[in-house]
Amino acid sequence: MCLAIPGKVVELLPEDRSLAVVDVLGVRRKVDLGLLQEDPPLAGDWVLIHVGFAMSKIGEADALAQLRMLTELGESDAAREEVQGYGLGEEEADEEAEAAESNAGP
Amino acid sequence: MRFVDEFREPELITRTASEIRRLADAKRHYRFMEVCGGHTHSIYRFGLKDLLPSNIELVHGPGCPVCVLPMGRIDDGLSIAEQPGVIFAAFGDMMRVPGTRGTPLEYKARGMDVRIVYSPSDALKLARNNPERHVMFFAIGFETTAPSTALTLMRAKAERLRNFSVFCNHVTIIPAIRAILDSPDMRIDAFIGPGHVSTVIGCRPYGWIASNEGKPIVVSGFEPLDILQSIVMLLRQLNENQKKVENQYKRAVPWEGNRAALKAMAEVFELRPYFEWRGLGFISQSALRIRAAYAEFDAEHRFSVPGVRVTDPKAAQCGEVLKGVLKPAQCKLFGKECTPEHPIGALMVSSEGSCAAYYNYEHRKTQALTYLSQTPVSIGETSV
């Protein structure tokens, strides 16, 4: 929770300006931009994500360094799983999350 | 010990480590507290202690949200899960944290509807998709996650959702640091300030630590080099008798913080008069509750919760470890009854908890070395 996940903004969504599609370690999910409304990111920008919300913009080199560190901390699978779990308006993401949950068992 | 050339920038790491040795006064003992659990994880994972001279001691702070939550709050949240028609939603970190009658996962096994969510907005979505059920989101975290909960509640209100509530356990970092400084058994020379909390609150709120308490604080990033550079900055301040707030993590932390996030928090939350922290006891104005304007989304308002105080298992010394008075391995249960596989205290659950970090890296390493030293490598019996 303390460690942010860096993601690259791939697409801004015209129908809902508070959401953007972000790529994290090859996984694409919608992320909430509502907390960056004073300085909204553009497609191609990198953001640090906490619990589905972009919290700050960072440079590409720093984002890549942070991704490398998540891998070294053994947290990159957890990060990928977290991002895969984001279900913002995406039905297939929901199903995946539910499938993952039922596989995980009690 | 980790080989220095495994690091991303080995020369810079070597140079920074030798700068630390040059700056540290051999006659002094330094105690630096890293406030954030993310730093604790990084310090153990990268074996940074091995790069520091023995007179620099890193003390692990209270910045692990699941670790500081007292068991009574977990019981209160789970009591709502037991109500008919309720879906209990929480982050994965919470799922293995023990309450008096089990962890959320064990409640799930007993038939309660417990779901892992990765974002508060996913809990909101669950509520939209299950109009006949009530979705309660068990919110935890410092200022890093509180704005996301706030924005989610603003959206729930705008949509006039009737079946969504938040059990709010958001806490704030500044009063926790104050409690540590006020604690008579603590002596801290300087602070490694939290990185991602500071992306929200900025650097200004730390000003009193420098000006009133006379302690340097450097807001730090999470990479090995970040943490070592922050230690250099702290040593320089101490050597020059300066007390300042400095920002080592400028690439992510603006001095003023994130105004939109602070605004969302102010709209939805207000300070509780006091809140209980595991290990630190009751701290005034240290946690957030949901404002009256959002009362219909406040689980504590909608449901009656027992609000019982539960003391931790007697033998567990989570409190002392949280305050930095004891090292993880000094707790009587560490590595015996309490392990990451079977945690008794919350510090063993989260990867940001100092016990789990210590166990996963230091303890396992020591065990392996002991094993190797006791295992004969050649035909031991015949050799002399």
C-alpha cells in the first residue's frame, strides 16, 4: 500500500474524463485521475498509482526505476495482480478478479 | 551480505556508502527512524544495514496501516460482516489480519460474504452491481489511500447510492510521529520521512519536527540509493547542527503536496478527537472519521458496532516493536508461534510490517547460514 505502482497513460477516455487507460507491466486497466485534476496527465505521461487512483505524475526514467525496484522487492506480481483486479467499468476485469478469487479459495 | 554490484548503480551505491562512513562521527551513536513501512521493507530486502557503519541504527516506525490497527477495530468491522445481506470488502492486506474470532478469510470460510478489492472504487462497483445487498468497505491507510476513499464517497453521494458504506480506519502520520517523540523511552536523532504519504501532504506538515523538536527529517524515495542519500543528508544536517525538512524524493513529492487530494479529504473527513493505535495507545486527533454530511455512508453510523477494546495477546510485543523499542527478533513469539504463515500480530502479516520484513530477509538468511554451518560438507566423521 505504501509502494506506488507506476503506469503509463495509454488513452484518455472522452466519455469520462476522470478515467484513463493505463499500462502497468503489460496489463491495461482503467485508473481514476480524479486526484490529479489540478494537473491532469496526458497520453504518454507516467503516473504513480495507489489503490486504483493516480496520485502523482513522474518522469519516465523514474517510473522505470520504480518498476525495477518493485520487481526486486518481489512485489511486481502483487502489483500486476492489483492492477488486474481494478474493476473500474470493465466487466471482463471483474470476471477475471472473481475467477482469481475463487481459485484462491477461502 | 548482498554484493554491492547487484545494485542498479553500484558505483553510486559504493560512493554514497563511503560518504556515510566519512560523515558519521565514530564517537556517536545515531538512531534514525524510517517512518514508513515501505522503507522498512526496502531496507531489509536490499540488506542496507550491511552498508552502514555499526553506529548508525535504523529504527522502524509505525507507518504500516494494518500493523497500527488495534484488534478491536478489526472485530468491529467483522461484526458488520456478520449482519444479514452485507458484503464485507477490504484490501488483500487485511485478509489475514487476526481479529479475536479469526481473520476476514476465516470469516469467509465460515460463510460470511468477504471480498478482496484492490480499490475503493471496486467496492463502489460491487454496490452498484448488487443493489439488494449492502457493501461495506473496510478502509485503512494513511494519507496515501485516504483521498481515494474520499473521492469514492463523493461519487457514491453524487450517485445517491443507498447500499454502500465505509468503515473508516484512516489515520494520519503527523500525530503518530508526535507520539513517538513524546514517548519517554524513545530517543530518535532524525527521521527518514515517508515518500508516498508526502505526495499527498507535501513537506510543510513536517516543519515542527525540525523547528520545535530540533530533529532533521528528509522525505525519501524507496530505492536503495534514495535511502542511502537520505542518510547522507541527515548526517550533513546533524554535523552542521542544522534542523531542516529536506526533500530527497523531489521526483514524486511536490513541496506543497497534492491539493486536489487534500481537498477531497477535507470535503469528506474530519479529525476524530482521539483514536487508538496498536502499540502507541490513544492519540488525540490522529485519525479521520466521516463528516455528518456523509453520515449515510458511514458504517459506524448505519450499524451498531460493539466498540470493544481488545488487548493484544499478552506474549506478543507488537507495541514495543511498533514504537521501535524492541527489534522484531527480540519479541518472545518471533519466528516461533508467530510467523508470516501463522501470524499472531499484524506486524507479521503485511510485507510492510517490520516483523514480516525481518523474518523474510534477515531471519531466513540467518537460519540458512546456521543450517549450512551445521551441515558437514565433506565426510565429516572420518576427517579430523
